[in-house]
Amino acid sequence: MRGLLQDTFAELKSQKMAWVFALIIIGGILGVMASGHIDIKTGDDAIMDAPAEQILSMIVLKLLSGSLQFLVFLMTMSTAGIIPSMFEKGRADFYVSKPLSRTGLLWDKVGSILIVYASILAIAGLALLLTGQSVHGVFEFRWLVLLPTAALLFAIWYSVSLCAGLALGSGTSAIVVTFIVWVMQLVLTGRESIKAFFDSKMLSIMIDTLYWIVPKPIEIEEQITKWALEGTSFEWWAIASSAAFMVAVYMAANEILKRRDF
């Protein structure tokens, strides 16, 4: 695992993505610092009626959530080709010649990727939270939940890109498949409107089935952010079904790798 962690760090540095992540974090910090100068007298009546501190907290939390989600998106795109490239001709011989099972190699590499990129998300989130606290004095311990949530969402999206990359053999294909799944879950957030528009029982069953199968990162992020801001209850089924999807896809990726011929 240690060697694969070092390998993952080296891959991150070689892609120059560390600089991109740093720029996003710095941009988020600057946004939080500048958020106190936003004119809170404009906007809809519901926002205007809220206390100034609550509005500022909302702005800081949205900046935190948005920055983490943008990082998750970039991380998913930049890591899509890592494991498929490990098993390219020439490089695969190096890995599979070691006294390590394919399953062990896969999980060690996946684990190292999740550790490295979850650490970046944690650093980004803590930097933004500390900025909000030091500059504006707005902070709630509930907000910390956005950090593991971002790591979970990255793990979900990485399961999709990993499985697609192993099945199709390229990082580009993995990105395309991941984007298709992202579009599906975005469209399915409006499933009730779609069912009402077409008024077809068969289509309704198909949409509901897809909704329960496809992961729900958008709904998870929205519910967790709302809970972090207001402390209201949220529904666990979105997290539970998405986690089940993630586990199933990781297991499918493992089966694909075990059956793959080198």
C-alpha cells in the first residue's frame, strides 16, 4: 500500500493537477473572505427577512459546498485513466509479476487513490471553514459533515469511472461513461415531472427503477448541505442506495479485472 500511495502522489504531481486543486482552494478562500462584502439587502423576500449572520453563514456554506463539488468533479476526471493505464501492455507485466493477487492490487490502488484525494478534499474543506471562522466568525460543527460527504461522492463517481475504464480499457471511455451516469442522475431528479408529462405507466416504472439504481450525488449534496445549515432531518435512502450502488460497481470492477487476460 505504501508504494502505491507514493505512486499515486507521483501521478498527481506529474499531471500538474495539484496546482489546479490549489488554485480552486485559494479561489474558495478568497470567495469566503470577500463574502462579507456581498450586498445582502438584495434578493428575494425570504432571504431579506433572514438575519444578516444567517445569510452570511448560508453564503459561506454554499461556497464550501460548491468548491468541494468542483474538486470532486475534477478529481473524477483526472483519475479516470490511472488504473486502466496500469494494465496496459508493458506496464501490466510489471504489476502482475509481483507476488500480489489482482484483487489485492486493485484494492490497494483504489485505497491509495481514495486516501490521497480524500485528504485533498479534507484540506480544502478545513481551509475554507477556518477562513469563515477567522474572517466572519461563522462556523457550526455540523458543517464538518460536508468533508466526508465530498469524499463519499468522489468514491461513488470513482467506482463508475473505474469499472468503465477496466471494462472498456481506456480513461477516455471511463470519462464518457461517468458523464452519461451524471446526466442520468441529473435528469432523474425531475422524474415526477417527466412521468406527469408523458403519462405512461410503462415509462413511469422504467424511470422509477432507474431512479433507485442510479446513484444520487446531487440529492445527497443538497440534503446534507441543508442539514448542515438548518439542522433539519434528512432522508437516508439517497445515501444508502448510492452506497449500495457504489459497492456493487466496485465488486463488478473486481470481477472484470480477475477475468481480464494480459
